Amino acid sequence: MWRGLQVLLTLAACASLTGVLAAAVLSAAGSPPPSKLAEQLAASLGRSGVENPVTAVLLNFRSYDTLLEIGVLVIAAMAGISLARTRSLEDPELRSADTLLHALLRWFIPLMLLLAAYLLWAGGDRPGGAFQAGAVLAATGVLMRLGGLPMDFVRPGLLLRLGLVLGFAVFLLVAIAGAMAGEAFLAYPPGTAGGLILAIEVVLTLSIGMILLALFVAAPVINEHEPEEGTGS
Amino acid sequence: MSPELVYALAGVGLCGIGVSGFLLLSHLLRRLLAFNLIGSGTFLVLVGLAQHRGVPDPVPQALVLTGIVVAIAATALAVVLIRRYFHLTGRTSLAEDGDGRS
Amino acid sequence: MSWWLDVFLASALLLTAVGVLLSRDLFRAVVMFMAFGLLMALAWVRLRAPDVALAEVAIGAGLTGVLLLDAVSHFQRGKPERSRPEAG
């Protein structure tokens, strides 16, 4: 009964939290808009190098947020990989005996890679961009992993480290080069914004795909020297 | 009340549901799901409140895009940690919350 | 018509979220979470944010769902072999 009272009290507290938040949202909606950000954005979109406003915000106007975000992703990937306990990636236990999956993979993987490349390219003037393409790349890698296809680049080694670090490194390099060329940190030199944004998006896609795939691969615990998962020590 | 404000209020409701689930449930994976619900609710509030006059605003959309990617990286890291914890102790909830019932 | 669609979608979001937390079976909870991700993608489309909708579908419903299903299957497999929770 004490437990029931606790549950009720917690639910009442959460309901009051919801009410306070709803009141805050409604009062914020009733007041006039505090800034004219949307108009300023529409005015400077032409100078940003891309036509998709979300891509322009992500990689030009607020590129510092994206730089820090890819840094956070690299840190999360390092933490996840350091906990990895997979004996090998060629584990026969992982290889699926499902012939239907293998037959589908032969069609899906090239199509999904093409889709990722299209999403990356279309991010300039249409909905799309580096994050969506990176997610599709990671999904392709996960599909390959589930089908038991060997993937050398996920084994801890040079290729994995290169893939993880490439996005953040290139982004930082462009930012510092902008600073050394006399502009502000992360400011693109005039006229080169479009090309630089595309280059950064390409490496960002590769990095994000690799990071998400590495985190997925690092999750299971298959190690012949440690007991099976779930049995305790 | 514009349609976008309906989504903002739904986001507020999701935050409330997520917080109550996070506090009341004991299985670690369910707490992770509740935490993701809080995140999704926050994203809805961000975009819904900013666009409630009907004009699409790219800045909160970009912030939410970044947020979604960071959220899944954090969720993946949390899954790695939960599975390690399960591997080492055989439990699916923290010690003071009772035994590992799902 | 669009007004009712938004109200319906918002209430579907809330109901699916409650279903995620209250499902008895962990597998069912993860499947409802994937459905929640798809409904969120629809909400993003209604909010005129197609980039966010693409990302939510690929990441929220796809990658997170696969990750969680993988974890759930290992939890269920580990459970029958465990008799008592050890003093960790």
C-alpha cells in the first residue's frame, strides 16, 4: 500500500510538471516573437552557398554546433568501442543461415549505398543532408553485419580509427584554415562556401555512418574467455 | 490554437509521460525508452513552439536534427553499458531497485 | 480536415508512448517504440520539417529499433539460465 501511495505521488508530481510546462508553452505562444531570426535567415540564404535552409543553418550559420556535435559522437564511439568484447567479426554464430536474407542483401546493399549518396548530394537544395545519409550508411552496415558479411573496416585498426576521426578532423581543419586566412574561426572564405560545405558533408557522412555502426557492433558480448552474457560472474 | 501548438502540447505530454516512466520503472531498458520519449517530446516542443505562427523556421529544425543524432549515439552507448552490466551481474535493474524483473 | 488530423496524430503519439512504457513484454515495448518513431516522422511532415522527418525515420525508427531489438533478444536469452540474481 505504501508502494501504491508512492506511485500515486510520483504520478501527481509528473502531472503537475506537465501542467506547468503546458502553461509555459501556451504563454510563450501568446507573447510576440522575441527575435526576427527567420527573416534574417531568408535574407542571407543566398550568400550561404547552399539552397536548403536547414543545411545552410547546420553547416554555415550554426556550424559550431555541428562541429561540437560530431565531437560528441566521436567521444561516444570511443567509449563504446573501448567496451567492446566481440571475439571476432567472422564469428560463425553471427553468420545468418537465412538464404532469403542473403539474396535480399545482394539487392539492398547497392541500392542503400546509392540512396545514401543521393541523400548526401540532395542536401544542398532539397531535404536531405549529411545526417540522413550517414544514418542510411550505418543501416547498410548493420544489415551487412546481421547477414554475417565480413567487414574489415569495423575491426579495430587503422581503417576504423581513420573513419571515426575523419569527419571531426576535416571539419576542424576547415575551421582553423578559415581563421588563419584572416576570417573568423569557422568562416568560409567568400565564394568557396558551397564547395567546402559539400566536402565537409562527405566526410561527416562517412564518420557518422562509421560511428553508429561501431556502436552497434560493440554492443554484444561474445568472448570465449568470459562467461556467456546473462549468467553473472 | 494553431496545429503546431497542438504538437507542442503533445510534446509536453510526452515529457510528462517520459519523466513518470523514468521514475517509476525499474528495468534499465524501459528507463532508456522513457528517456528517449522525453527527448522526442522536447524536440516537438522546440519545433512546434517556434513555428506556431505557421512559418517554417529552419533554425530549430537544424537543432532538432542535431539532437536526434546525438540522442541515438547516447542511446547506443547506454545499450552497450546496460549489456555490460547485465553480463557482469546478471541483473537488468540497478541494485537498489529490486531484482531484475522486466 | 487538417485540424482533426493533427489532433488525431498527437493523441496517437501520446497513446503509443504510454503503450511503450506499459507493455508487459519487452519485445512489444520496443516494437511500439518503433511505431512511435514512425508517428513522430509523420508529425515532422505535418510540421513542415522534411529533413527532420527523414532523419527520424532512418534513426529513430530504424537504427534505434534494431539496436534495442538486438539487446532485448539477448536479455530474453540470458534470463532462463539465471537462477538468482548474484550479489554483483
